[in-house]
Amino acid sequence: MNPSEQTHPRTEHLDVIIVGAGISGIGAAYHLQQQCPEKTYTILDAQPAIGGTWTTHTYPGIRSDSDFFTFGYRFKAWTGAPIATAAQILKYLREVIDENDIQRHIHHQHTVLSAEWDSGQQRWTLQVLDKQSNRVQSFSCNFLWMCQGYYRHGKGYTPEWPGMANFEGQIVHPQTWPDDLAYKGKRVVVIGSGATAATLVPAIANDCEHVTMLQRSPTYFRTAANANELADTLRQLDIPQEWTHEIVRRKVLFDQSAFTKRAALEPDVVKRELIENVRSHLGENFDVEKHFSPSYRPWQQRLAFIPDADLFRAVAAGKASVVTDDIDCFTAKGIRLKSGVELPADIIVTATGFHLSSPGEIPFTVDGQLVDFHKTITYRGTMFSGVPNMSWMFGYLRASWTLRVDLLSDYICRMLNHMRDHNLGSVTPTLRPSDATMPLKPWVDKDNFSSGYMMRSLHLMPQQIGVQPWKLETDYFVERDLLPTAALDDGILQFTPKIN
């Protein structure tokens, strides 16, 4: 029988439903418990275990690509090295869950199939597939908190190249890395040069016959030791872990903000510094201009961090190499490039990115009308015009994702408490006449941030007007000051009394 035909007779009702048990959903649950302790809630997650990204991705060497003093939550001290492995991140998240009794709220292997808002009842009703029982259950809530992340977990993005079917080896995407992939002693080509490729190449280089990082165009990289001198000093002085976490977090944020501003004001200087840093690891005879000199300005795409320069050490040792060229086609034995060179390969890894996940991947309806999220305008980068009682957690593009998890959680909890205190049943961002005449802008301006995964999906994403509150803010320091004091009675958030 089709699972959609097997519906559970009872609808479970909660005050809040959180979708996703990754770093966003766990953070949202913590803040909801702390700031709205009377609210009932559940977390629906499609995966068999907590962790989101850090459970989905199992490729060798997987690690955070930003420091964990800012990628960790503000309320949970990080005691390890700045760049954390997936295992360390999962341990950290598990501690948050165990310390705050969150696990009992999580429904694993529950995939949301649809979400319907009924203004007459002031509630969302979700049809949810329980993959363990193969039954569809109904859940309802007053407020829906989408924390499913920003990419599709089921399948990564792999372009279609001519001849792929002719390749006699294995083609693997890092997002679906086989547990039994035998790469030891093999020739491996990794297509891509982002954070995934830069992590994977040094992780497998010692075991492969040779690994080649094949890129169409270069990426900017920063290198440093996987250590934080200030944190180490504070720990030597027996400063409490919570204080160390907060002090180092502030220092990292200060340094990152200063660097980002320099990248905008002095792009040529910053570019030269980044390239010279790579040269210092690879030597004067390496063609750094060809392989590590991007055409875009620093921070126009995410800047990858290489702890302990491990990628460059693998290249310098001859265990890995970098090729910059376009792919002409796949062959039986490898990849032929536009230059005519053929790269031999037993395994080809397509570290070519992912599909962005918009809220619209789930069919949303409001009073029977299907929501096209691309036709909505974002309100403070978390709610959407015409969509009641729903928030989407979307983090920062240049700073750590989790920084925004903390800030948005504060904001949403403040909104929920405002609605409780004033006996309000729904809240809907609504365009004013003056707003409706202003020009629309994409979710992200390509001149500001041009990563491929974002550019491929802008037609699915909500739009913005470009001025607050109709704007996705990308600066942590702006939102740190803006969100805690942002008025809820701004005339844009339309509240309706609670229906008893």
C-alpha cells in the first residue's frame, strides 16, 4: 500500500514544531525551552540520528570550515581546537541535547510531506511520513519553525558531463560517500576546489596512489595553525571555560569583521596577501598565479580555511596535485580536458556543491492557496510576506551559521512571548502600500556573494526589497544590535487575536 494511503487517525498538536535536528534545530529547541518554557514542542527530523550535515556527510576528513568558537553556540563553551571534526561536532551537539533533555522531543526518520495553514483554526497541519512504520501521521502546531538547513540532504549537485556513462571506475559525490569505497592505492580525481575538496584531498592523499584536485577556476584559501593562542593562554590561567569561550568568541568575531571590511575596501591588497600566503607553502616554482589566483574579489565567495596548511603540504610533498582546466568529457579511463590532456582515474569524486534547500521543497499552503516562496518577500531574513506563524532559520554566508541561530532564536522567542502576553493567535508579515512599489532584489546579490549553489537556486528563493525589515541581513554585528530591539508593533507584522 502507498504510505500516503496509511494515515494516522490522531493529530498530535504542539505549540511549536521545529523541523530539523541539526545545529539549527537543536539551537532553536534550547532557546525555546529557556525562553518559552511553557511551550510544548517537538522536533521532526528525516535522518535516523541527530546532527544534520554532520550526520549526512561521512567523507574522509570532514570538519568545520569555520572556527568553533563562533560556530558553536554562545551558551555552550567550546573546549577543543578551532577547527572541529564531524565526530567532535556530533559529541558537542549530543552534550547539548543530553544536558537539556531535548532528545525526548525528537522524532527521527519523520519526513514532512506537506504543511497547511488554516486561519480559522490559527494552526499549521503537517502530514509527516514515519519512515520506520511507513505511516503518514498528522501533526499540528501554532507556530512552525523551519530549521532544515540550507541544502538538500538527499542528493548533492553533480553537473552532467559528456561521457560519464563510459567511465569504467566509480563516480562519487562526497554527500553520499560509500562506507566501503576502496581508494587506497588508487588514482583519484576530485573535481572542485571549495571547502569539501580542500578537506578531502589531504585526508586521502597518503592512501591514494595519487590524488588530483581538478578545478575550473581557483578559490581563495587562508591558512593557520589549528589552534587559538588566546584560548590556550586563558586555559593555562585556569579561566572558567564559559569565560574563555566568550572572550575568544568576541576576539575571533572582531578579527573576522576587520578582515571582511579590508577585503571590501582593499580587495587587491587582500588578494595579494592571500596568494603570497599560498606561495609561502608551495614555493616560488609553483604556478600560484594559475592555480590559486581567483578572478573574483576576496569574500565574493566563501573563503576556505585550511588548518595547518594540510592541503598545501600534500601538494608540496607530491602526494596531490592541482590542475586548472575545463572538462571536455569523461573517458573510459579518466577525464579529458579542453587542453587535450587526459587525467587517468580509478575514482572520480564530484565535489561540485549541493542543491540549495528552500522552504518550498515542502508544499506549503495558506488557506488553500499554494505558496510560491519566490513570490514572497523576506521579513528580516526569517519570515515571509503573506505566510503566517512561520520562520526559516538561515544563517550567515561569511560568518558562522550558528551566530544567526542564537540571534534569530532570541527574536522568535520574544515574538512568541509577545503573542502569549497579548493573547494573539497569528502573525503575518504584510507589505504596506509603500513597500509594494519598491523594486525587488534577489535573496542574495551576485555582486556581493556569487557562489554557484546560490546562483543556481535564486529562482526558488524568496526575494527582498533591500531595506529593513524586508532584507536578508548578512552582517552579524548589524543584527546583533538590530534584532534585540526590533519593534514587533512596526505596522508590518499583522497580529490577529487568538481564537479561543
